[in-house]
Amino acid sequence: MLIKIKEKDICMLTYCNYKNKEKDCKLTLECGKIFNPILPPRLNDDLNNPMMPPVKLASVTVDTRTLCYPCVNIKYSSIINLLGVSSGKSTITLKFRLVKECKNEIKEILQEWEYEKSGIDDDENEREFKDSFSIDFCQCIDCFHDGCCTYTIELVKAAPSLDNEDPEVRYSITNKNISACVSCEDHLKCGKIFNPSLPPRLNDDPNNPMMAPVKLASVTVDTRSLYKPCIKIQYSSIINLLAIGGNSETITLGFRLIKECKGRREEILKEWEYTKSDIDSGTNEGMFKDSSNVTFCECIDCFHDECCTYTIELVKAAPSLDLSDNPEIAYNITNKNISALIACDSHFREKEKSCRPILECGKIFNPSLPNMLEVTDPPVKLASVTINTKGLCKPCVNIQYSTIINLLAIGGNSETITLGFRLTKECKKGRKETLQEWKYQKSDIDDDDNERLFKDSFNVNFCECVDCFDDECCTYTIELIEVVVSQVDTIIYKFTNTTILAIGACESH
């Protein structure tokens, strides 16, 4: 007798199988495609003109047909390059969106982000900026979306300030990279986002009692099925700032990542700060929208076989104040996203056959940093991670690096610093290979009162798929290759809260 099983029943059977560990729950990694279109000087910045089509920047296609209730994590990174071409202080706003297009379905807008920079001058060393812009998106979908879907990053708006209808800021978007991780919830978890009321000030005065932190996002993981698991926590957001008074104001926001497991005390894993200076309230000079990302990676022993919750908290909000102790900067935190990736490292993969993906947490170095460094000088090693893809045929490898760049002006006026980074790969049987290079540049760094300190998030993402003959250990290293300061001994820089990790998995096809 034949029994007809509905698609929903098949899905639930598969769901029960993977929860009971009767079948492997695999993770696939997809490296996307990068497009290099001609970017229009202006795009959809005038409501009186017809809407122009968006510009496609990058896309990645995933196949979820082998998974029931899969989760998909999209990671995109780039460098936004700005050049002021006007003598006044100029502004630019860039708007991005992530869209999803599946077979026989309508194109869906998943999320939108804005990047905004103010105070861009054309005065000698104050005209050029190079900022890291990264976004992260995670969603879990039901089993009825059983097909190939393409996720695309689009530029939908470019709105520079104008001088007689001519843009005062030129822009380009380089070093683009997009990747997708796909798995069931055993390996990939999308977290919860909270939208609390944010206090204008928080723990900015040591003379006042400490206030409770504000919960922004959390994700819970269950590692009971894995032997010596490694866990990657990824958090991203857009920090929005608006000057509401004063001149050349500053704000510092303090964050922390905490971990809470059953039967154990709350543990602070990581703390970091975001600082923005020289924020004016003049026309077109008072608004900033920055991408802020943090990555955390840890490997734990097999005795911590339980559920743990990782939470991002806001612990400090310290804007500059007027004479009445009122904040001169308003802030908001939008586009929050948190996800967790859980896997074994390559050393213990053979002990747990169901643990197919590889997650390696890398090493961080703290070298002496040079005041100046030319590209012809020996590079400075900042971080490295080694991954063994043996046993994976045609594996894909995703390298993620994040750090906080701290800048302190100690002299001079309106100085500029340029930092050059590169990612290299060295395998047991091959030569050292340069994979990609990035530049960070900050201008208009002064030593006047509140204009002296900057703390920027810098994130890079690299994804590659290699053939099955590369079944060996390879080390990926982030190096500092260039340091250029407009005037020697005017800026001190350092890197804090640094993380590097590697994910190894097979392509879905």
C-alpha cells in the first residue's frame, strides 16, 4: 500500500531527524560575485526627478534544498572612498539595500542601510577619506522555500551636497566582498534584536551611580552535540549621530559582549568603544551614519555542554555637554543584527563525524607599530589563522578580520593618516601569495580640545573556493604594509579588539 506524504510532513520528518542527530546537518559556504559598474555621481537624490534603477554591487546565490528550516547568513564588506572637490564643508549620503530573489517568487527587499559623512573639505590634507563599510544579515526560512535564491547588494541612492548642481564629493566603492553561510540551526543561529529607548547619557559621570546597561541584541547557542566546539559571534549596526548644538563636539559609545550559561556566572568577553569627534551643528555638517561591526571567536572544551546566551550591551553614552549639562549630540543605533556560527575546529573534526564545517579562531599579535612605513619595508604581522581543509573536496574558505582603529592627535592641525593592510596566504607546498589589499584613511585630525580622539571599526571579509588538491594546512595573515602621516609625530595610532577567524566548508554544488 502506497502512502502519500505531503511536503510539510517530509519537512517535519527531516527536521526531527536532524534534531535527533540521525542525519548530518551540513553547512555550506558560498563566495559571491562582485560587480564593478560605473557609479553615477548622483543617484535618486532628487524627488522631483524620475527614480533611476539601483546599481548592482555584489550578489551570492545559495541552494537550501538539502536543508529543512535553513538559516542563511549574508556578509558584505567594502571600502568607501570619498574625495572632496569643493572648498566648503561637504556631505554625502549613500544608501544600500539587500534584496532576495528566488525562483518563481517576487523580488523582496530584506533590509536597507545608510552611510553618511559630513565635513568633507578640499583644503590640502582634509579632502580624502577611506572608510570600512560592512553589513551582516541573518534569517531562518521555512522548508517551502526549497530552491536557489540570490541575495544582492544594491546601491539605491547617492546624494552628495551640490554646488550649482555639481557634486561637491566624489565617491567610489572598492574591495567589495560578499559571502553566504547556509546551515540548519545546529550550526547557524540568527539572534534577537531589541529596540529599547536609548538614554541621552549613560554612565558618563563617575560621580554618579552606575546605571544598568542597555540590551541591544542576543543569540543563544546549544553546543551539546559538538565535541570541543568553536563559536563565532557576529554583530553589526549603523550608528547615527546628529549634532544639536555647539561646535566640534564629541561622543563616545561603550559596548560589551557578555556570555551567560546555565549554572554559571555572567562573563564579560569583550569591551570596545566607538568615538567620533569634530561633529558640528552647522548646515550639512551635523549628521554621521557609520557602519559598526564586531566579531568574537572562541573555542571551548567539551565539558561546557549546555546552552549559552551571548548578549551585546550598551554600557556608556558620553556626548559632549553644553553649560547646562545637556547633550550636544543625539545618537541612535539602527540596523542591528547578531548571529552565531557553531562548528568544530579542524583538530577535533574527526572525533565528531556530524561536525562537517570548520571554524578556526586565529592568533592576534601585538607588535611595536612604526610611525612611518613604506610598502617597500618589511610588513608588520597583525593577525593570522591556520585552517586545514583536508577531507573537504573543493572547499570554500571565508576569512573575517575585525579591529578598532584608535587615533590620537598629539600635535599639528588638520592632519591625515593612511594605513595599508593586506591579506596573504601561505600553504605547506606553495609560495606566499597576496590575496587582497585595503586602505584606511582619516583626514582632518586636530589636537584642539574635543577633536583629538577617533575610534573607528575596520572590518574586512575575504572568500575563496579552492580545488580538492589543496588538502593541506594554509595560514592566512593580515599585515600592515603602509603607514603615511601628513606630518611626522602628530598622530598616534593603535589597534584594539582585534579578531581573525576562518570558516571552511563545501560549496552547495
